[in-house]
Amino acid sequence: MAKYDDMAKQVVDLVGGSDNVLCISHCMTRLRFKLKDDTLPKTEEIEGLPKVVQVINANGQYQVVVGINVIEDLYDAVQNVTDIEGLGEVTEDGVPVGKRNPVAVVIDLISGIIAPILAVLCAAGMIKGILSIATFLGWLAPTDGVYQVLYAAGDGFFYFLPIILGYTSAKKFGCSEFIGMTLGIALTYPAMVNITSGEVLGTVLANTPFAMNFYASFAGIPIIMPTSGYTSSVIPIILSVWVASKLERFCREYFNEYVKFFFVPFVVLAVTVPLTYLVIGPIATIITDALSLMFNSLYSIPVIGGAIGGAVLTAIWQPMVVFGFHWSVIALMLMNIAGQGWDVIMAPYMVCSFAQVFAVLAMLLKTRDTKLKELGWPAFITGFFFGITEPCIYGVTLPRKKPFWISCVASVPGGLFIGLMGTRMFEFTGGAFCALPGFVDPTGAMGVSCLIYVLIGIAISSVISFVATYALYRDEDAVPEGR
């Protein structure tokens, strides 16, 4: 903490001295001053200080943005060198925040990174959903110009999501936004995405359930990637920017002033991009492979395997969506449908989307929060009709925690029923209502029995999620953005 004492004195002096400060608090990235006179601070000089990202004067607070890795030490240093009243960690509305466990910290961090893009996330999801319905009804074909142009906007947002998250993550961690975006570009660069279509150079972890082919190497180290690369992924880019933020601060502190301008981003990118491909990405890949192995093992248990698999899948599906690990199960499902014409492993996932959206509906019918209603209704519509639940998760339930966990628990009974009945998915046609036709057996052997099982499972989980959320949710449980 002592190394921030000088910086703390400088910041306090530049905001007008201790006498101009009524109190001080902090969120996850900002020192929040309440000042007697907000015309006294020397904003340009404060923004010129090392480790200060920017200054925001809004909502009666003079906010000095320094990033997640500096904030607590700097706040403590201000307390150490002044007699200013400290309120500790607070929300945007000034409500004190108690100590949080690591899971809560991760959830709040991810929600804060996703929150700035929620409106466009909803819009892109609705475009994809409408196009799915249009093609299913025969109104459009994927080769039509209208479809292709609109799909470029809808799917393009999700495809290049790492670039967008690179920007919001950089703002959250106090890193250069352009470095964050460049890291996202590196993860979605076409040549790297298509690397798995080349010649196999070797296999790592051979003779184990985690054996993976690699198609390129970096200085002799295998570059391990999922088949589709890191497009649409969430966690790799967030971890990459977090590492970059630490390295950037180190470089800015110790590099000569004359070379900082170009040498800092050069070093950060030259180190972080390979580290992401060689360490962060492979760890995520191994986790997804482990999930695939787990579900294959569960469903292979005689008689009760389907019920156990359905219960486990639906219990952890939404947390997997948050961390981007659900793609492993989707890939397994696609392989099963291609190989045998149907899949049972992923069939229970349908209940999760509806449990999520009915939790949101319960909140919307109960809340008096106008901001929640403005965000919640588009998210509900997108999730209910198209099965795109990211707006529901990131914008509504996850930041408030309780509704998110209720929807996860409510998904289990419906998933258990679907798995127990041996329900098969014959085609993957999207989510929510768009996915229902995929449960009709095209051969006619099973007719619509699988569709009926799915609808029963959806009804079970939706009712439980709605009733439990309506009974337990309170507006005061909400966690405002900006922590």
C-alpha cells in the first residue's frame, strides 16, 4: 500500500485538498469523491498521473478511474494519508457492499463487462431469431440476399464477440481499449480460425481422453485450438485482457518515457497474444473436453444414465453459457446427429432457456424498477421466441444472482424428465420455439413423442422457475451496474 501513498496525496491535492472532500468510496475500478466544490479539481493533471485511466464527473461524484488492480490499494492509501471519511466499497447508488466471495466477484466482473453491449446483444439476437423463423417457414432461403445481409449483422456480432469484449474488458481492467480490441482481433483472425483445416502435425495428450490434434506450432510449442477457433467465445478474451492490463501497467511504470508510446503496446501484444493461444486457450479447450467426457460417461450408465445426464446438464448449462464452455456439448450433439441421426445428450437443454426467461418474466411482473423493465422486456422476447438467453443472463438475472440460481435449480426437474424418457433431438434448428421442430422424428418411427416429452419438461421447469422467482425476488436484491 505504501507505494501508492504519493499518488494518493497527489490525487487528493488535485481534487482541491482534504477540505474539499466530504467523503470517499470506491467501486471495482473507481475512486468516488463527494466534493464540496466540483469546480476546484484539476482534471487534466489528474488524468496525467500514472495509473489513472480517466476522470468522470457525474451523478454528484467525482470519479477517478484507475482499474481493478489498483483501486483497493489506492483507496487504502488515501485513507492512510488523510483524515477523509471513507465509506468503503459501494455500488453506483452509494449502497455499501459487503465482502464478496470469489464466485460473486467473477459474476459481477463478467456482468460489468457484458452490460455495455446488452442493447446491441438483444438486437443481434432478435435478428438471428427472426431469420431462423423466416427460413423455417420457407419465407427466406439462406442464399437470399436479404437473409445474407441481415445475417451478417446478427451472426457477425456473435462471431466477432471477442473484439467487442476486448474493448469492454479493457475499460473494466483499466487497460488500453485498442490493445483489448487487438487481442480480440487476433483471436478471430481468419487465418487462425481456419488453422484446423490444415494438415495434422501431431497429437498432444495422446492415448488419453483429452487427446487433441494440432495443426501449427509456435517456437516448437503446439497451438491447441477448438475446431471452430475462438469466435463467439467469452472467457479467453477476458482472461487475455486481464493479463494484458497487468503487463501494460508494468511496462508503463518501468519503461523510459521516450519509448512508451510504441514500445508498451508492442511488448504487451507480442507477449499476450502467444500466451493466449498457448496457455489460456488450451486450458479452456481441456475444460470443454472434460465436460464432453463427463456427459458421455453419464449417458452410458444403464437405465438411469439419461436421467442423471439430463439433471446434470440442465443444472450447469447456464453457468457453462456464462463461461463459454457449452460449445463442447453443442459440438458433441452435432457429431451425434451427423453420425447416427439423433442425439440424447443435449436434448434436455431446452428447459434451461425457458426457465431463464420465465424467471425474467416473474421479475418484470413484480418489479417497480423502470430500468429493469426497459432492459428486461426485449431480453424476455428474445429468449422466449428465439432461445437467445444471453441478454436475460448478462443483463437481468446474473447481476441479481438469486433469479439466476433459481432458474438453474428449476431447470433440473424438467431436464431429469426429458433425459429419463430417452428424448431424442433429430435436428438442431436453434433455440426455444425454433428448436421444437427438431424433436419430430423425420423417419416417423417415434412420431411426435419426443416433442411431447420436451414440452412437458419445459412446462415443469418454467412453472417452478416463475413461481420461485416471483416469491423470492425483491428489487432491493438488485446489484446496480458499475461495481
